Amino acid sequence: MSMESQNRAAGSARSFDVICAGEALWDLTEAGGVLFGRSASLRFKPGGGAVNAALALAQGGLCVGLATALTDDTFGRTFLGKIAAAGIDVGGVVLAPRYGGLLRVEGIAGARTVVSTREGEVPITVPPGWTSTVLLLSGLSPVLARAAALCKAARAARRQGTLVVVDVNARWHLWVGQDQRAIRSVLREADVVRCSAADLEVLRADAATVRGWLRPAAVLVLSNGAGDAWATGTSGEIALAPRGIGALRPKGAGDVFTAAICAELSRAGHAGEGRSDLWERALQRGHAAVMAQASVR
């Protein structure tokens, strides 16, 4: 798909259950040969952040649009084709020229995820005319152009009555030595923010600090390294996810967990902290999705 054809597609009015916007990551898997000193061959598959969440939502039967940026090369176009083949509308995906820079392989939960260290990447933009019940913004960055683009998308969505969900998904390679203030404007637009213990560590913040960055009516969903998760409002805990998931945290579990919450919010059409029944269902659905993913690996 050329840049010109994508721009034409982006101008069309489209309505979705969920729009996923954010950085595109891909998983590095092993399949024979030699890789990192072991017998393996280099193989990539779509995964991580907005892409992983979009795939999980599409597999659940929801109508999903994706807004992200890929490199305009053989790999980027192949990656795009795989996402489209999963039933995701890719009219919001931009194919941009490859910039000079480095690719970094990060070890996450025993897996390897390839991320770019470049700061000159195209900011994520939700196409004009796209609407949804839920907008998921995945992967916050201290790079001002990215943060500004996500903030603009969140404000536009809220004006349309869309629920804005932010999955912090903070990456070490972006946040080393950076100022947290770059993302506060984005968080201030959110109805729901999901933040893991790892995210808090990367941001050098605690839960109370993040809570203070949000609007009073926003819901903060927290999770810890043991796999426990809970939703909080201004008055304290709203709902607690079932215990017992423990160390069962497959690669991409956080994205799948967030996607399941977005699916529940899409059906409900609201995210108020006063509805503990909604949040109990949402957290239960999230943990069930993670368990189901783990059972097939």
C-alpha cells in the first residue's frame, strides 16, 4: 500500500468498536540456525503495544482500526499485510521512509522484542473521519512530537464522546534520563489509564503520583509483578481482579489484558468509577484473556 493510497483511505469516515493507536513493535522468535550464540534463525511476527492489542481485539470479533507508523520497505509492507490479514483496518497505518538509527533488542519476560531507538519517527495520527466507542493509546514516550500527537488524538476523541484508554507501556530505552512531564497532558485526557509496576519503575513514580496526574473522574488500573490487578478511583479501590495468575505472564500479556478491558468498555459505553460491577467484569475478562493466551503457548 503506497503512501498516496493510504492518505486517500484515511479520508474515509469509518466507525469502530476500538481504535488502537501507538508504536508498532515486533517479536523476535527463534526457528533454527544461529542467533545470539544459539541455534536459531531470525524470524519476526507482529506483536507488542498497539499492534498486539489490535490483534487480540480482532480475534475477539470486534471491529478494530489501527493507527501506527511502519517503515516503507519490504519488512514494513510484509508486517502491514499480516496485520490486515487478521481483519484489522490498516487505513491509519503510515508507511514512512526509513531513517538512520539503531534497532535495539530488549529482553522482556523471557522473550525478545525489537524496538527502534530513533527519535525522528513519524508521530502517530488517527485519520480524520475515524470514530470509535473506545480509543486505546498504547506506549507513552517522552519524545514531544509523539506525546503531542497522542494528546491531540485523545482530545479529539473525547469531543466525540469516545472513551480514552491509555496503556502506559513505558520503554526503558526511551525514558532513561527523561522528564515525566512530557506525558502528563496525555494522561489528563484519559478516562482509563493502565499502569504496571514496571511502568512505574521506568517513570520513577509511584501509584499516588500517577493518580495525581489524572482527571478526578478517571480510573487507574494497576498491576504488579505477581500478576495481580486492581482498579482505583479517587475514593480508593473499585475492583480487584481474581488472584492466582502468579507467574503465568506470557509475552504480550499486558497488551492482551488491556485489550480485554477495552472490549468490555466498548460494550458498556462508559467507564465511570461508580460502577464496580463493570470493573469487576473488565478485570475478570482481562485475566481470563491472559490465561487463555498462556494455555496455547
